[in-house]
Amino acid sequence: MTMSKKLGTTVAALALSAVPALAQDDGQLKIGMTFQELNNPYFVSMQEALNEAADDLGAQVIVTDAGHDVAKQISDVEDMLQQDIDILLLNPTDTAGVESAVRMAKDQGVIVVAVDANANGPVDTFVGSKNKDAGYQSCKYLAESLDGEGEVAILDGIPVVPILQRVEGCKEALAEFDGIKLVDTQNGRQDRSVALGVVENMIQSKPDLKGIFSVNDGGAMGALSAIQGSGRDIKLTSVDGSPEAVKAIADGTAFIETTAQFPRDQVRVGLAMALAQKWGARVVPKEVPIDVQVVDAKNAADFSW
């Protein structure tokens, strides 16, 4: 177990051990969580885990969907503050753009934990995946599957920090293989339908393309449809670990690997960090990185979020 995991586990255990103290409070604990989107199984699973934890705590949960609109996300946080939340779990749609919301929450004495992507401003703790490592692992896997030779492309996404880190890690991995050539980078906006058209054009314009890395599974599923429609032998890797992607890998398609994140664990640990601070802990870490895991044909059948 890594040091970061040990620390996160220890603090989480301490926080959850204090659950009986809630019964002594006059008011019900209120937890607000604002998501960048809920049209994504990744964030849906996160919400499910939050609801389960809140049930155990006897807490009230207020959840909002920003729909990738930073103005809406700020407004949603304002509404939550008017409802006197104790904890704000923030999954920012824009790292810099939500800073005013963070400051408003802190001005009201609310504990703020950023989940999955960090936010500017006085965030108490950030809990998120090792995104650079995820990009690195996926692109190393892709290059090795091509025996270190061939043209590859990156299917990019919305320029938020986790996505930028995945691309950075990918490029580092590809640079380790002299025979691998990065020939194209296009933005699929992490969306299946957008990625489908982008990759169709990419395949047509790059007759020697042998591999594609997608920054998320949503885009990867669109890319997979484009690859299958082309009849070309192009290998595909991604980051997320979504059920649909894992099934495609298990089925033996061109989708050969996804570096899985653990969304349920992120929100559980994030809530534990907030609870620890609410109950007086003074040594809660500012950042808790969550490990990622390579999922391929060898372990796809047994993997789930």
C-alpha cells in the first residue's frame, strides 16, 4: 500500500469512527455535491456511492448537475449555501472558473473538498486519480501492443486539468519508443457522437494509422465505432474503466485497454476527508491521490467500478 493510500485510509477510518457523534447534533448534516455532468456513468456511480454513504450517516444530500456550464455551477453552489450545507463536494467543470464559488463557501464556514478535478481557491482537500499516470499507462500499453512501431494519434478532450494531465502522461510514454510516431491530435470533447466523426476523418486522412489513445471512455466508444466501420486494424486504448469499455475489451474488439479510475472510492475518501475536518482533525492532507489500474483482456471480465 502506498503512503498516500495509507494516509487516506487512516483518516477515512478516523472520520467514519466518529459517525455516532452525529446523533448528538441538533441539526442534520447537510452535504452538497455539484457535478460537472451527470450524463456519464462515471459520475453516476460517484453519486450512487455518495448517496449510500449519506444513508449510513443519516445525512441529507443535495446534488446538482452543472452540464459543463461554469455559471450554472456557481449558481448551484449559491443555492446550496442558502440551504446551509455543512460540506461541499465540488467536481468542477472549470478549475479556474469556480474559484468564486469556493471562496463563497469558505466565507460561510463550509468545508470544501474537490473531487476528481481540483479547483482554484482555498479548497480544504483535493481527492483525485493519478491522471498523468493513467495517460502514461494507457499509451505505454498501446505502444507495446504495436511492438514499438507505427503511427498513433490522440483523441483529446475538454481542456480541464485531469485531461491535460492524461495527455501529458501519454506523450511521455510515447516518447520512450523510437519507432512510435504521434501524427495527429484531435478533440473529441469526450463525447461519443463527436468522437465518431472526428475519428472517421482521422482514419481517412492517416492511411498508416495503427493506434489511437482516447482521453476517456466516452470518446473511445465513438472511436471504436469509427474503427469498426473502417475495417482497419487500429488498436485503441483509453482512460476510465467504464462498464461499456470493459465489456468491449472483454469481447476482443479493437479496444484493447483502459486505465481504470475508481470514482466510488474518490467520493468516499473525499467525504471522509470532509468529515474528519468537521469533527476537529488537524492533520487532514491537502491532497489524496487515488491509484489507477490497467484493465485489458486478462482482467476485464472480473473488473468493475
